Amino acid sequence: MKKKRIKESVAEPIGYSLKGRLIFCLIPVISMILLRLFKLNDEGNTDVIMRIIFMGMVGYGVYLAKEKRLTSEYIVFLIMMAGIVYRSGYTVYTDAFIRGHDMGTNTPNSTGHFGYLYNVLQGHLPRSNNYQFYQPPLFYILSAVFVKIGMAVTGKGTLDELLYMSQLVSCIASCVTLVFIDELLKKIKARATVRIVVMSLMSFYPVQILAAGRMNNDALAFMFMVMALYYTLLWHEKEELKYIIGIALTIGLGMMTKINCGIIAIITGPVMIYHLIKTVQTKDRNKIISFFKQLVIFSIICFPLGLWYPIRNLIKFEQPLTFVPSVGVGTTIYTGNESFFRRWLDIPLKDVFKQPYMNENEDASIPMAIIKTGVHGEFSYINLPSFLSWGLDYIHMLLIVLGAASIVFSITKDATLTKLQKYAPLCTWLLITISYIQFNVSYPYMCTADFRYIFLGQLSACIFIGYFIDFCSRNKNKIVFKYVLNTGTAIIGLFCAMSILHF
């Protein structure tokens, strides 16, 4: 029997609207409350509960298939829900100091993320720009709100006891990001297969799960960047005031979370210039005035939100607007004295068996850092089976190769893609790639090679993988595309399955 293609249908699950799916992003809060209430928040119990939920989702999918109701919308929805459950479970059983970054010590004098949050809870911003105090404050303000709510509900009065409330900010943000990724895909009219591939990869990518469970600003910043792209697409389609306000708020709040979110302006800026030129060419005075009003409103909202904290630090501490603290040339993670080949070209695959995790004090290869940190972060795992640890490295490498091939093929050969479908993710991927290279040239340390600095590039590559798999599925009557489709599907399936087993 011939396999039927995924049914493109308008039938949607209950609560599948944007607002409905955003409500599901509160699952981390419900999970944290229930599992802590019944003292099931250790890793063992949480893993069992996640497996039961996953089996229930698979069973529901099988039931829908038997009833011939398994549409693409249901598949995307179930994958998204699995991603939300995965993030929620990992966050519930992971302490803020486990696999975290730049936490510092859990003391009032700390200048890491813990100390920053402690300062905000005392009712003031950091009084220096040491270590993590240079960062904008939105993540810590939201975390303080969550911690205060936790104190009011539980009666606990110390930050140490309620750090998990700060982690919930990251987890909820990561879940919201999944929702807006699919909204973005629908806005560029991506086919069902593309959406399923992208949602599968983004739901289960280990680096995204790690970010969801951390007490830092990575997940929140990524959320605002994705939302800014989404509102840019909406405004590009229809120049309405509410959409440009959406762009202004997401970029401004993104920069108030992490200053490098301003990189999105390099994408939205040319879009605005394009529409400005088109508006001026109409010679319609009312349209031109209305357009400039929108730009003024955008500026009034975005610039103060995004720049007030960097300007405050510039005035108080003479901190440059694009400041990143230097780790120091004499440290063991400094790689500026390594050869160009070892840093940028060397991929020591033979070492993966004996060392599947990145060793910041010994490694120098940026490509290998991307491979390893994309699935393990910068950490080692004592109880992870060796087959799974080094196997994930190899399958991740194959996924990256598939991503590179997909970009080249989709841009040069796939004539079915529109300009928007091609060049929106391509420009984003190029921008993040150039930014990442520049970052590692300016700051030659192993920690700057971490995969967490290329989240938007990861999303773009996943979109191209979706395009490529979809193209092959529509042309599988040709033997070469049939084999590529089977190979690509196997890589994606193995990667997602092994990623779920990882945590």
C-alpha cells in the first residue's frame, strides 16, 4: 500500500488558537506546584511522570489516526505539548545551580545571577556593573515578582528556598517561544511537513531544554527575538499600528533582557526602509504622514525600553553600550593563542568516544564546541550511558550537516519556495552566523563558542531542514530524493528520540 501524505486540514484541536496555546504555557507552573506539593519533584519520579504523559500523547495520536482525524494541526499540537511537558519536567527536577551559567555564589555579596536577583528583591538595581551586573534587568525583575508570589503562597522567606520560581520565568518563556515559532511558520505559509519537522527539532533540542531550566536571561531573550520576527512579518503583510507597537515592545523588552536582542533591528530595519520607500513613492500625503507617525511611535516605545539601562551604566560606570566583560587572557579557557586551524577548522571526531563532553580547559575547536554544547551544554553527565553521550554528538553532527545541505539546496534548487520563505530565514541565519564569528574573534574563549549564542541561527537551520525534507517527500518518486528523505527522517527521528532520553 502506498503511504498517505500528512493530511493538510483546517481541523484544529480544541484550544489551538494563539490565546489557547499560550494558556498551555502555564503547564510549568502547574507542574511545579503539583509535583512539589506531593514531593515528586526529584528526577526519578518526574521522569516516570513525563514518560506516562508522553505515552498518553502517543496513544491519543494513534487513536486519532485510527479514527482518521490525525491532521497536521493535531500532530503539530501534540509535538508542541510534548515539548512543553519536557521543559516543565526538566525544570521541576533541576536545581538552579545545576547546569547553570554565571550563577555566582548564593550569598548577598554575589555578583552573579543569584546576587542580581537578590539586589532586585531588596528593591534596588545593582550598585555596580561587576560580573553579571552589567546585564539589563527585565529577567531579574520578572523573577523577583515570581519569587515574591512564591513567598506569599508558601510562607517561605528566603531566596534560596524559592530559586525555582525564577527558573519558571525561563521555562514559561521557552514554552511561549514554541508557540510563536509555529505562528511564524504559519505566517510564511510553511507546509505541514515543514512545521512538523521544525516543531519536532525545536521541541526536543537539548540546548533549548537546558535554557528552559536555567536561572538566566537566555530563554526570555530568545522568546522576545522570535516574537519580534513574528510581529515584523505581520507588519510587513499589513502596516497596522498594533503590529509596529508589537515590534517596538518585543525589541525594546528584548534589549531590556539582553542587549544583543538589538540585533533583530538589523532585520526589521531594512523591512521598515522598504515600506518607507514604497509609501513615499505613492506620493499620498496622508499615507506618508501616517507612516511617519508609526515610526515615531515605534521610536518612543522601543528606544527608551531598550537603552535606558545601558545608558544608566554608561553614565554611572562608563560602561560601553555593547560591553561584555572580559574573562582574562591568562585563564585556561582563553584560546586566542591557538592556531586558526585548531580553532575554526579542526573537528577531532576520534576524541568524541573518550570525551563526549566539552572540556573548556583543554578544547579549542569551535565546530566541536557547537556539536557538543548543542546537546550537552558545557557540562558532564555522570549517569548518562556512554552510548547516548557520544551517540548524541555524532547524530548532532549529522543533523548540522543536513542543515547545511538543506540551506544550500533550498536556496539554489527549490523553486517552489517564495522569496519570503527563502530569504527571511536565510538573512536571519547569515546575521547570527556573522555575529557568532565576530563574537568569537573579539572574545576568544571556549565559553563564547557555546551553542546558546546561536539560538536564532538554530531555528533558521531547522526551517531549512523542514523545507528540504518537504521537497524530498514531494519528489520521492525519484530514487535519490527517496533515499535522502529516508536518511534525513532517520537523522531527525534519532536525534529527537535520543534527546528525550538524555534528560
